Amino acid sequence: MNKAVYIATTEPKSGKSIVSLGLMQVLLGKIAKVGYFRPIIDDLVDGKEDNHIHTVISYFELDLKHDEAYAFTRSQVVKKLNKNKEDEVLDKIIRKYKAIEDRFDFVLVEGTDFTGEGGIIEWDINVLMAKNLGIPTIILTSGVGKTLDEFIGDMYLAYDSFKDKGVEVVMLVANKIRPENVTLVKEALKNELPDDVLVGTIPLNPILGNPTIKEIVDQLEGEVLFGEDYMNNQAGHFGVGAMQLRNYLTHLREDGLVITPGDRADIILGALQANLSSNYPTVSGIVLTGGLRPEESIIKLIEGLSEVVPIISVQDDTFDITNRVGAIAPKIYAENTQKITTSIQDFAKYTPVEELADRLITFTPNGITPRMFQYNLLKTAQTDKKHIVLPEGSDERILYAAKELVDTGAATITLLGDPQQITEKVTQLDLDLDIGKISILDPASADCFDDYAETLYELRKHKNLNRAMARDLMTDVSYFGTMMVYKGHADGMVSGAVHTTQHTIRPALQFIKTVPGVSLVSSIFFMCLPDRVVVFGDCAINPNPTAEQLAEIAISSADTGAAFGIEPKIAMLSYSSGTSGMGEDVDRVRTATELVKQKRPDLKIEGPIQYDAAVDLQVGRSKLPDSQVAGQATIFIFPDLNTGNNTYKAVQRETGALAIGPMLQGLRKPVNDLSRGCTVDDIVNTVIITAIQAQGM
């Protein structure tokens, strides 16, 4: 079975990283374990790792060591080829590749960079490696400096070279295309290539095309004097500050890099002031040439400014430094998450990722990994975006989560609270949250307040609730948010970052109530273990469920798991397995298991069963040899809240597992609770699962 893809380019500076990063993100959402391999890398500087390998492994948290992810450096290959030891080169490449393939479900293989001499030889090596590894190829090339005919011709020749050697080409990617020519290039490639070859056309993106100050410092071997926190600033333009300040200011351009001798205090201070002024473009950094540094009085003045840009000192003269800056080829490195995120987004936007993934993935992986699970959650939420209300709108974590949810398009967000207070909090946090993309409602002054209070009165008057009490309750954000969901003005609610569980779910229990046929509201956690995702229930709501309630929790949890892509195999946990144990507690679990079998004979269930027998195949077979669940359970039902709550926290803390939830099940509309110790990621994940719940209601 095909377990890999080879990414090849036709020339240097083609932007190959955009395909590597984008495709890795797609694959990790589809496949349990993805590895990364570069047969040949550039020569390493003593004590440093290859930048491509370091970036991919660290960003995607791959279980790979740097030295495992490549076979040779460029100079090592040249020496081998000069001694006619091509077979030795291929043998080692195949051996190292197979070692990775054995450990992963899929391997992304990245070809050479064409940074050295001998392009034809290097091209042949890439074709040879793809052929000998027996994997299909994605070919990438840049449109910079080429006519349309030249570009299409180059792409077809590249395609033909691989096909002639028996290598399947699944996609050609045209990169760095002028935005106005994207459609033209795409149509031209489709007309030239066979129908079964996919085409991606990615336009030039300034974020990827400009070097950062960090790259400039590295290339110039400069010393950072100020602005260490802003090294990821991007230099969109650069210019020499050699004229008088009043004239130089007219030459400043957005994100400009100022290059000037270190004794030009007027240019230095003028550039810093221009950066602070709304009347001038932003300055990305200042390079001081000639090894000259500002005088002590100027340094003191700079230190007193409220904001500075990176200021670096270099030894060479202005002319030489200007030429060297112009020759810098921008790279993507692990610390620059903006470039990585942009690469991933551009690849997803401008290439047929779903069709590509379908062609590459020819096997079905076992289980579902946390990264795959979270990727699929986000994708599912994005396909049918729902409206979620967050009652604790002024909480810092809620605001950070709201920004991420808006940026990713996971949900439409309404925050409850004082609009002015929330807006001021966003400003204080320097949070780049576009207030125009969310709604902010103050319950007491909302247009719908009277209607909501009257509705609550009608729903609860049989419980001796009067209109005054209803109006008072409706000023509470939990009641107001829940009423938004009840009335259909929001699709779901997530709360609990500040409030207790009871405060969050009481209104839902009072008037949203349970779905027909379900008498019990329960909860589950999605436990994202290192190599799989399982469901734990009930760990948050019901202290001592009866056998009937346990059965209902099991059925609800199985249906929830199935809805989220987890095949239900239910383990009804107890302190004994099978028929070995006796006692009230184990009998309750045994009865619950039988009730599930009667109500839902379609479900795979085992109980009572101990945790080790449920998760360990060898133990499971020894204790319950005929079980369809033992050793492979995905849904774990705990006998009581004490056991469930402690177990999920123990597993979370001891294994580093991500626990997503609790997610409430059984309500007619989704309302979910947070822990008061929740993180921003917890909030984001809970909102996403709430949105997905709403899609099914």
C-alpha cells in the first residue's frame, strides 16, 4: 500500500516549505501517525540542526529525532557520487526511509533544495529517489521571472521526467504566481496535463516573501542592541539613510528596514519617531553599519522610548550591507508561527487538499489520534458554522478563545457583559480581536430582555416564579445565555470559566430539558491519549447512578462517540471482570450492561470489566477471551462520579492527555460546562464540540 508522498521542486527558492507544511497539516488530520523524511539536506553548521527538519518536527510535535529524519548531507552525497557509489547512497536512503515507514502510517518525503551546483544531477537524484522509494510525487516550481509559455513548459518537462521513470505524479503546484494570473496559470496547466493530475496555483504572499529581522541578523552576523522581542518583524522594503532626515522621511515605505551608519543619530531617532507616528509608515527595523554605535546620550534617549523596533549593529560598510540584505532568501523557521500558519492556510486555500488526501490515503488507519480528532472537529465545525453564546464575556481567557474561534471560522460568537468593559479589556490585552466580528450583549439593556423575562415567567410560573423574580433571574448571564439558546437566538452555550457547574446547567435543566426518550443529563470527556481518543463518562454530573441510569449514560455516550467519529466499544467498568465478582456495586454494573443489550442490541458492550482488561489486549483476552470489547474499548462508563472524576484527572495528569469536556448529553439543545481552571484551549475545544452538537439538533 502507498504510505508516502515525495515533494520535489525544479529549482531553488521555489517555496517548497509551503507544500511540506500545508500537506503535513492535512495529513495529520486524516492519518493517525505521519512521519517526515529528507533524504539529502544542506551541509550542517557545527552544532546546528537542519532548519527544515527542525521546523517540521517541532511545530507538528513529531515523534522523530533530527538525525533520524535525513540520510545524507549534500557534500556526503557528492563524495559518494564522485566515487561511483550511487548504489550505496540509494541503499542508505531506502534503509532510513523504511525505518520511518515502519513507525508511521504515512511519510512525507521532502526532496532537495537545489542550493548547490549541479542542478541537472540534483534533479536526476530526486527522480531516482522517488522511483526507488516507490512513492508518488508532488512537483512544485516558481513562476517568478518566467513568461507563461516558459512556466508551463518547465512544469510539463518536470512532470514528463518523473513519468518517464515510472513515478506517478499526483499534483503539480505552481507557486509564487502573480495574483492576477492565478486563474490563467491554473487553466493553462489543466489544458496541458492529463485529467488525473491535480493542479494547485498559489499566489505570491508578502508574508512569505519578506525576510524577518531574525533572518537578517543571522545572515549579517549582527548584534541586537534593542527590540529583541520584535525579531519576527518582516522587512517589506529596505533603504539607505544617507541623506538629511527631512528628505529621508519621504522615502520611508511600509515595514521598511532602515540601513544607516551607526553615528547618524538623526536618522535613527527620526525613524523611531516615524514608527510611532500615525502619519508615517511602520518601520520593521534599523541596521547600523560600519561597527559604529550611537553615543551614550542617544542610547539613553532610545532606552526611554515607549516602543522601539529592532536595532542591530553590523561591522561591514553601508554599501556591502545593502547588497547582502537584498540577496537574503527568506526562510520559514520554527519560531515564526505567522509564516507557518500562513503557509498552511495558503496551501489549504489554493490547492485541492481533500481530493489530494483521498488519492494519497489508500489505507484505513486504526483508531483516531488526538491531532486527527481535533483537526476533524475544527473541519466539522467550519462546514456548518453555528452561533455560540459565552456568558462570561469579560474573562481574559474567554476573550483569547473568542479571537481564535473567530480567526479559524469555527463558530459565530456572542459575548455577554458590558460592551464598554469588554472593549476596554480587549484594548488592555492588546488583543487583535475584531469587535465587529462578534456580538456583545448586556442582558439588562438588551432589546430582548422583556421577552426573555416573560418567557421565563410562563415556563416557571407553575413553580411559583413571579414576573419580578423572572426579571431578576434574567439579569443573570447564565439564565440570559440559556434563554438565547432556548429561543433559537443562539445554537449553544458554553460557560463555567467563572461560574460553578450548578450555576451553568441549572437554567438548562429548568427549561431546555432533555430530549424525548432520555430522562437523564450526563457528561462525557473526550480523552486524547498519546495514540488514540476515547470517551469517559460520566465524570461530572451524576454522583451515584442507578443501574437504569448507568445504562442510559452508556447509550448516550456510545451515540456521542459515534457522532464524533469514534467506533463505540463500551466498557462498563467495575472492580471485577465477567462473572468473577459479587456485591451490590458490581451487580449494579452487571444489570446496567444487560439493560443496554436489551435496549440497543446493535452496540458492542462488555461489563462488568476492569480497566486493565478494557485497554490491554493481552489482559482482556486472558480474562474475557470471547469479548468484542476487551482490550479495545473506546467508551468507558464509570460506576459513579467519585471513580470517574478521579480517574479522568489521574489519566490526564499522569499521561499528559488532553481532556476535552465535560460535554453534556441528553439536553434538547447544547449547553456545556467549563472548569474554573480551564485554559484558552479548553474553551476553544468545548465551543467547537458544542457547535458540532448543535449541527445534529
